[in-house]
Amino acid sequence: MDFSIFLQYGPALLRGFGVTILCWLAGTVFGMALGLVIALIQRYGPRWLGWIIQIYIEVIRGTPFLVQLFVLYYGGPLIGLRLDALPAGILGLTIYGSPYFAEIFRSGFRAVPHGQIEAARAIGMTEPTIIRRILLPLGLVSSLPALVNFSIILTKETVILSIITVPELMYQVGRMSAETFRYLETNLVLALFFWLLVEAISRLGRRLEARVTKHLIEERS
């Protein structure tokens, strides 16, 4: 194996890794935000809107991300939605992730003891206050492991963005492989970069879960 080629392609790989992190981070943050809104609409919104949301969830979860990305990037101009590759990739990750995050939040909300919500209503708390003070904190604690797990899954979906020429890590690795014909080395470094990213997310998630749990215990004591 010849690793000297990384001296030549190292800067491009690092730029690609930076784009991968950007796409993953933006897609995760926006996907979580949209998923939270969807979960709250399902819980508090009118029934007809809940049905529309459920159709959206089933369609997105029932179709491959690659197909969704193609429809968004190549089919978008047909309805006036013209996006460059990078914004289209981030929007695609947001749309793809939001139903999964919504289901995670919905499950977390259902884990909140109903007695606490009833007690809050009994002392005169408004629904927005209940959401802010009870439902969200307790629901997020229950949802945190699943949120971190799906965030890790979303990192691996970023490789599909190379199909629409987003210059992320997979795109740079593919270009490097095509120019050098060194497929083993390039795919090893691809695996290494993603392992480092996943390991960092996992450690951050464990630390966040420990801090949130400790904070809740201190509040109750």
C-alpha cells in the first residue's frame, strides 16, 4: 500500500471532511428542529393536520434517501425550486431525518408520566408552560440516546450527497480513486475519517446524557 498519495490529496480530503461535517451538522440540527415541530403538531394539532403529517412521515420513511435526493435536486427546477448542490444536500438530509426525529420525540413525550402533566394542569399551568417546563425536558432525556444514535446514522447518509456533486468526503475520495487507481488506501482513509466522526459524536452524546441526567437529579433533590 502506498500512502504517499495522501501528501498530494490531503488538503482536498480535509476540505471534503469539513463539508461532510457541515452537511451532517446542519442536516441534524434542522432535522431535529423540524422533527420536534412535527411531534408537537401530532400531539397538539388538529386531527386533519395530524393525518397530513403522518402521510409525510410514511412517504419519507418508505422511500430511499437517494430517490428523495434525486427528486429534490433534479425535479425541484420543474416546480421552480432551483438549489445548488450543497443547499440541496442539506435540505435533503433535513427532510430525510425529520420523520425519524419526530418519531423519536413522540416516543420520548409518551414516556413522560401522565400524572406530572395532570398535576401541572391542576395547579393552573398553561399548555405552553407545561411543554417548556415538563414535556420537553423529560421527553428529551428519554429521547437522547435514540437522538444520538440516529445522528450517527445520518453521518453515513452524507456519502450519498456525492451523487449530486456535493464536494464532501466521499466525492473527494472518489475523485482521488479515479485519478490514482488506489482504491484500497482511499477507502481505508474514508473509513478512518467516519470512524473518528462517529466516535466523537458517541462520546459527546454520552457526556451530554450524563450532564442532563445529573442536572435533573439536582433539580429534584
